[in-house]
Amino acid sequence: MFKGLILPNGSINWDCPCLGGLAIGTCSLEFRRAFSCFHNSDAKAKGSECFSEFSKLTECFSKYPKLYGNKDKSSDNQQSTTATTAIADALNSQT
């Protein structure tokens, strides 16, 4: 079984432990959409066209504060940063 983030055919391995479980669970659909957008981005500023997907992911996180952190306004940026960091870390681990 292949254990890396990106499969030999270029698709995302959603079972990779490097995703920290974000690809399964309550906000998995939003995470997969945001991650896929970022992974497939050809923009000069990689992922810059994925704002809508990351906004929806952050909204989902804020609906489940016990799973994803605090719900107060000061944590919105923290949640977005956490998701972005998880994606960047996972992608960087493949280089």
C-alpha cells in the first residue's frame, strides 16, 4: 500500500496519515474540496483561487468548536491558519 500524500498517478491519497484525519469526519467534504483546489492550482500564487473553498472549510470548523477549536471570533483566523498549515505541511512532506 502506498503511504505518501500524492499517488503515482498524481491523485491525492486521502488515506495518508499526514493529513491528520482531516480527510475523514465532520468537515471532510470541505477539507477535500479545499485541498484538491490547492493541489490542482496552477496559479502563480499557488491556491490563490481557492479562497471560497477555504472559507467554507473555516465555516465548517467554526460549527464544531469541540472538534476543531474555539468558536469565538478571534479563533476564525487560527482555524483557517491551522487548515492551511496542515495542507502545506502535507504537501511539503512529499518533496
